[in-house]
Amino acid sequence: MLTGKRILLIIGGGIAAYKSLDLIRRLKERGADVRVVMTEAAQRFVTPLAAGALSHGKVFAELFDREDEQDIGHIRLAREADLVLVAPATADLLAKMTHGLAGDLATAVLLATRAPILAAPAMNPAMWSHPTTVRNAVQLGADGVVFIGPNAGAMAERGEDGAGRMAEPVEIAEAVERLLGTSTPGPLAGRRVLVTSGPTHEPIDPVRYIANRSSGKQGHAIAAAAASAGAQVTLVSGPVGLPDPPGVAVRHVETAREMLAAVEAALPADAAIFAAAVADWRVAGEAAQKLKKDGTSVPPLALVENPDILSSVAHLSGNRRPRLVVGFAAETHNVIAHAQAKRARKGCDWIVANDVSMDGGAASGIPGGVMGADSNAVHLVTEAGVEHWPTGTKTEVARRLVARIAETLNAAEAAS
Ligand code: CTP
């Protein structure tokens, strides 16, 4: 519930603005006091009249309106909020927030507030994945802005698909409750969950490294879903171009050895999910200085094996071992057989297997393959057998996995 909480909702100018009207309703039915600021562009999509009728108050839009400034003023609007919510957060608004621009009421409030800021991005997938927006989102995350979404799925533009849809109003309202600490306990409340995500970078010299194509989308979605389910989540992430998921403690690492150290430091945990694509090998004797061409020979790259993080955690004993250890298996052929062998070899409880070949992706309706995509088709391999899950967005797969984890932990607790 949000009884007595003052939420300042900033509506940006995007087609998703129509969903912000429903969002006002969702916040109000939870007891929140909602004040609305609209950008000029937002008013082309929804009217201040509609937003005002739903919020039961005046809608603010002008920085230089004498009456508004005397009445409340942008500084008071900024100060009197328990949380500032930007929905939809357009690429333009995110860029202005990153640079501290304050040329209109919305951006002036965002710069003046000291309340937590929650942003629900919504834009075309090409704009969301543009390096500039990615850079801005990462910077805003580092500045303390919390993100919810965007979700993957069909866009308003016909035929467009990908991450860019604004999170649903209910999801946003739940994220507000989480941020303000007023949510009702989820199925993982009181549990500690550890997740690894992304690739690792293994240095060759100070400027070069060995890496892989993991985007971190699946691991980050699992961390976000576990946090939504009420868990205390630590996400150990290799280098990715994704913002930190809301309500998650993130440890940023580069190499497999750093990932292992961060994982060990995050234990104990009730469940540990290893979604990272850890480099199997690192370069023996990383050069302290940049390797230079000498025109006659190429430098030999000797490799040594990295520690297997999943296997080392799965083989821990006593309370140090999480009750549920879940590994991933990215395979290009004999997917199930390899996943079953991997489960036995690594000593984990479950393996989430996926076919990362182009053919496997196409067979599951993911034409470009699973790596870097927003969808995933997985098989859950447990002691009891194999479950073939339907193709879904990485968020849907994450939610399903988290629901299974909650069910299993709660059943194990009830039985003990
Ligand atoms: N993993 C890990 N540490 C490593 C290698 C892998 O924790 N050094 C984890 C991954 O996070 C994943 C699982 O092990 O959960 C399987 O990774 P995968 O790369 O598919 O397996 P490999 O051990 O590399 O086996 P292979 O290369 O033979 O397929």
C-alpha cells in the first residue's frame, strides 16, 4: 500500500503516455497522493484534463507560469515528493536527465529533487539499444536512478518488436511500493538469492581482452524477477550494457576470478543462479604493457583454465552451499544430453538448458538465435526429468524460473 505517500508523476511525450493514465489510477487505488507534471510533448498524447481528473488535482506543465510558481513552484514540487516517477521516460528525457538539463518544469523538478527517482523507459527498440541511450541509462543508474522495464514485445509501430515497451502500470506501481518499502511480502520474502550474469573479460594486455557474446539480459531479468518476488538479491555481473535492475545489490566484475571472489563474498544464499557466460580460459601471463607488433612474429597466446564458479559453489558443504544451485547450459547440439551430463558433472540441482545455435533459435521462433535476443526457449533439467518450456521473453522465462525456485524453497522448508 502507498497510503499517505506523495508521488510526483512526470509524464513524458511518448505513445505510452496513455498507459500513465491507468498508472495514476493504480497508484491512487493503493492510497498514494499523486501530483502530475506533463512535458509539452506529453500533452500531444494525453490531455492535462484527463490526467487531472484521474489524479484529482491540478496538472503542472509550465516552468515560467507565474501563477503556478507562486502557487507551488518547481522547488516545492521537487521537495514535497516521497518519490518522483518518470513514466514514460522517453529517450529525450533520459538524455536531459543524464546531462542535468533543466529547461522545462519536468527536468527542473528532476534536477531539484532529492527524492528517489524511478524511471519507466518507453521508446522504439532501436532508440533503447542505441549506444547513446545505453550510456545514458548506465550513467543514470550509477547516479541512483532506478529503472523498471522496458519490457520486450510488440511495439505501437507496426511490425516492430524488441525491448522498448513501457512496463505495465501494475508492475510500475509494485516497483514504487518496493522502493518505498511498502510492498506486501512476495513468495521469496526473507530469502537471499545470488545471480551471476553477463560475460567475463579476460585481459590479454592492458587494452585487449577475450570475451563472448553474452548480453546479460537473461541473468539481469532473473535478478529483477527475484527482487520483485521479495528476495534480497545480489547480482554479480560481468561487463554489460544494461542498467542495474531495481532493488538489487550489484557487484560489477570483469574477470572470472573476480566473479568467483564476488560470489564467495555474497554467500550464504538460499538459491544461486549461474546465468553468466564465464570465459572457460584466461590468458596465461597477461602482459603488463600493451603488446606491440614487431613485424616478424605474432605473440603466442597460451591459455589456462578459469575456476568453474558454478561447480565450486555446488560442491560446497554444509550451510555454505545454497539449498538450490541452478546452472545454465548454452549448447549448440545434443542439448538435453549435454545438459544432463553437465548437471551431474557440476553437481548442481537444476540446469536451464538452451540451444544457442541459429537453427535451434529458428526452431523456437527466435530467428537470429538466442544470444543477445529478447526471447529464450529453455528446457529445465532436474533430478526428476526434463521440462520443455514454451518460447517466451527473457522476462517471462525469468519469472517462471523464480516462481519455481520460490515453490521449491518453500516446499523444502515446509518438509524440514
Ligand atoms: N560456469 C561457471 N564458471 C565457469 C564456466 C561456467 O560458473 N568457469 C557456469 C555458467 O555460469 C553456467 C554453467 O557453468 O551456469 C555452464 O556453462 P557452459 O559454458 O555451458 O559450460 P562449460 O563448463 O563451459 O562446458 P562446455 O564448454 O563443455 O560446454
